[in-house]
Amino acid sequence: MSEKKYSDMNEQELRTEIANLKEKARKAEQLGIVNEYAVYERKATMAQAYLTDPGSIKPGEMYQITGDPGMYFQVEYLKGRFAWGYRLGGDKYEEALPISLLMPLKEGK
């Protein structure tokens, strides 16, 4: 059985896939299988990126990184479902993050 690519799934299929991956991650965590947990979490993050509108991420803007409190990411450009840029206060090396990890900063900050 060949697996369907996230890019070929519709919204409902993606939501079902994310729920399945989150459940597998939860079970792996309960069993203490850390590496398996991490793999399922990353897959869920990637599937979530296909539910995120790339148009909502603007190059030149600053975003908070989901799951990494106090960390900010400066977007330089988008390529597919990834935002390329730099973490604020980091070593200024370019990296790519799935767009589903980026949260807009609240207005007035």
C-alpha cells in the first residue's frame, strides 16, 4: 500500500492523519519510546503545514515559534511549506521551519 502524500490530501484527510499521528505519538510517549514520539510529532507538524495558508506568512516579518516560548523567527523567504530565515538571538545561521510552527506576533508588541 503506497501512502498518499500530504500535498495530495484534502483538508479532512489531513485532519484525520494529524489525529492519527498525535495518537501514535501519545502511545509512544506513554511507552517511553522517545525517538518514535519525536518522529510522529514531526510528521504531524508537517501535515499541519499543509493546512496552513502560505499566504499568511510574510517574508520580512517576525513570528513566534510554536512550542518554543520566547523564541522568535525572522522569515526571509518561503519555499514550499517551509519558511527560511533566522532565529532571533541565535547564531544567525539560516534554517527552515515548517510554516505550521510560526505564530504571528500579537498586535502592539
